[in-house]
Amino acid sequence: MQNEFQNTQPASVCSAPLVAIFGINSDNRILLSALMDIWKYRSVEAESEQELARIIEAENPALVLVDLSFSFSEELAAMRRLKRANIHKNIPFIVLSGHVRPEYFSLAMAMGATDYLIKPLDFERLEDSLKKM
């Protein structure tokens, strides 16, 4: 009898890097998860800061995609708190934003972002950014 918690995925899938996708827009999280599947990454979604903190602690993702909402301050503040408080401070955070003004880029980078990509996303640029991490 197979253990219900045994991982039944092929070894190549299990060894794929894990990407945590953080944001309040479920449609964007679904799209980003589908892209991760296509690009051979595993992904896990978090709608809240608490969910993301649990994922970081339990699964130690290779990186976190932060999908900023229109009022971006909550997500950036959560990213900053997690980067400061977490033992995994070296986890890269890639911010995805519709805000194009330079001050938004500067704020995101000052709060711990590793990269800042403008929406609508250039999927090639996102894939390149993932590969660099």
C-alpha cells in the first residue's frame, strides 16, 4: 500500500526549483503558475503574507514572485518584513508591477526586491530573470 504522503512525481519534477507566487489577484497567480509549469518550475501560491511566510519556512522556495496590486504598499511591506525577519534572507524576490514611474522601482528595490518587471509582462524577460536567480 502506497503511503498517502509519498511524492509520486518523477524525480525531474521534484528537483525542479520551487517558485512562490505572492499576490491578491487569483487570476494573475493562476497565469503565473501555468507559466511556471511550462518553464519546468514547481510553484505554490500565497494570497496573504501569512501564507507566504509559512511557505518560505516550510518549503524554502528558490525565489518569490510578488505580483503587486494597484495599491502596492501592502505587498511591498510584506516583502520587506519577510526579508528582514526570515532566516532565508537570500531568497530573491522578483516584483511584477503595473507602476512604471522610477520612484516605484526605487521603492521596490529599497524594500528588498531583486528585480522589477513591468506589466503587461514580457514573458521572455520574466523567464530570463528566473534563470538568473
